[in-house]
Amino acid sequence: MPYDNGPPTAPGPRRSIELDSAEALRLLGSVSFGRIVFTQHALPTIRPVNHVLDGGDIVIRTHEGAALTSRTRHADGPGVVVAYEADVIDPHTHLGWSVVVTGYAHLVTDAAELARYTRLLHPWVERTMDYAIRIRPDLVTGVRLTAA
């Protein structure tokens, strides 16, 4: 079956409603999948990952050879600037929501915290994920797409 990029099937126009940061984080915490955006070789790079929301921070797991592991390991100061996006958009009606978080990512180095995230967050890929990265949100934006 070919992918349909045609017009939405639900009748009528759409509205885009801005979400406050609390609602945006609540929605982000309701899903387990998103996309992390970071810089690699001076170019934007996007990786799909699963996550957990912990006390307002986004936590992902990663592995030794991952570009983001290396970038966060060698970061000075507050960490590496990243963006994180998650959404739920119905493919037929094109209604739903999207949230983007911008902040600093840093490697979780505390052994107890890392063990906790190992129990809480199970990667979807079959690969050893010995590291966790925490993203502290500085800017949280979101929109809800509704029928007008």
C-alpha cells in the first residue's frame, strides 16, 4: 500500500493551539518515543530514541560508540545543546500534538542513577546500552492540531 501524503481525510480546516510548557511536558511524558537532534561534524543529526521523563528531565540510553555519547562525555560546562521532539499525529486526520524541548544534554555519571535508568528504560534495539543521557529542558514548546 503506498504512503498517502494527500490532504487530510477529516473535514474542515485545522487550528494550531500553542501549549504551555507544563502541558507540553505532560504530553511528552505520555509517549516513549521521540527524536533527539544534535550537532555532528557541524551538521544537524537526528536519531530516533525511546525515553523516560524523570522529574521534568528527558532521559535516553545510549552506547559506547554513539556520537552523542562521545559529545556529552567531552562536554564542558552545562553540556551539549540538543533538541528533543515527540509527537502523536494521526496519519489520516492529521490531528494530534507535537512537542519540542531544547536544552543541555549530559552523560549520567552517578552509578546509582545509571542503575535506576537501566531498570526504568529498556532500549528498543538489540544492543548493549551502558550509558544514559539526561536532557535538562530550557525551552519547551508544543502545539495541538485540532479541527477548527
